Amino acid sequence: MKSVQNKENSKRFYALKRLIDFSISLVGLIVLAPIILLVIFLVWLNIGWPIFYIQQRPGRYGYIFKIVKFRTMTKAIDSYGIQMSDQMRTTKITRFLRKTSLDELPEFFNVLKGDMSLVGPRPLLIKYLPYFTEREKKRYEVKPGITGLAQINGRHLLTWDERLELDVKYVENLSIWMDIKILVVTIFYVLRQKDVLAVSSETIPDFDNYRKNQLIKNSFEN
């Protein structure tokens, strides 16, 4: 009987969460339409076509979807034809878009479609999938989000272990009130540009490399 009740509560939670996601995203796209058009113009003027950056990411239960963002990096290569570093491929304007999270606005379309939620663990790269622990894989029990618990508790200043632990804690303590709190705090953080690095890859290693280095370190210690 308790199991049936839990299932019903879960259904109601996800139905309400989906309604909130759809409503806020739709209103957000309408209200922010002038800003979105301005960003489209700025990206086109600054780094040209394409305007959008589209990449496959794993969603809930590992379902692969295409995330949409504004493109913030050029295709610059060095004299040897090798792609330059992320820092070298950004501009003053695109770094501003990243710092203010304006590059994330197209993800509202992902939320409308149902691939993402407003709140949840950030969608990571497909290549990272083999490197999660069993506990960390719990992050894929919910839809990925535009913002999440890690984004209001340090964001780019966190280690991978800290970020993933916060993702799991979010999944283990799901509630509409927590989602609302995260959304409100996120707005405050975005306005203050708190804990945001314009080019995070310069200071934060890719997760697969991070885990490989951990394994090497542990093997030497043991």
C-alpha cells in the first residue's frame, strides 16, 4: 500500500514539475524575446554563423537529446591547423554572454520539448558516462536542468566530486519547494554573476581526465 502511495506521489510531483517547467519556459521565451533577438544579433556580428551551438547530451535514464545554446566560441585554429584553446576562441562579447548565462537562454526550448527541466543536474558530455560511480549515476534518474543544486552552491568553484554529490543530493531530496528555492537563488546569482567562470575549461579539467588522474593517483598510493 505504501509503495502504491509513493508511486502516486511521484506521478503528481513530476506532473506538477512538468507543468511548472512548461509554463515558466513559455512565458520566459515570450518575455525575453527582445533579449534573445539581441543576443542572436550580437553572436552573428561578433563570431558569425552558426548562431547556435547544438550538441548531443545524455538526459534522464541516459536518453540522448540535442542541447541548444548560443555559440560563444570561434573556429580559430593555429598555424598547424590545430584548434586553439577555449580562452583563445572566445571574445569579449561571448565571454560576457557566458558570465551572464545569456548563452543558456535557448535551453528554454529544450525544457518546452521535455528533454530538460528548469531544475536538475546539468547535462554533461556523453563521453563522461563510463566514469560515474554507481552513486553518481543517480543523477540520471531525473531530467537534466538549466540550473541545479550545484549551480547555487559554488558552481564553477566546485570540484567534480562536490558537484556530483550535490546532484545526487538533489535527486534524493526532490521537492517542488526545493526547485522554487533553486530558481530564486539562481536569479540572484545570475544578476550578481556569482561563481561563474567565462571559460571554465581553463581551470576545471574534463571529467574523464579528472577520473583517470584519480585512478592513477590511487594506484600509486596503493
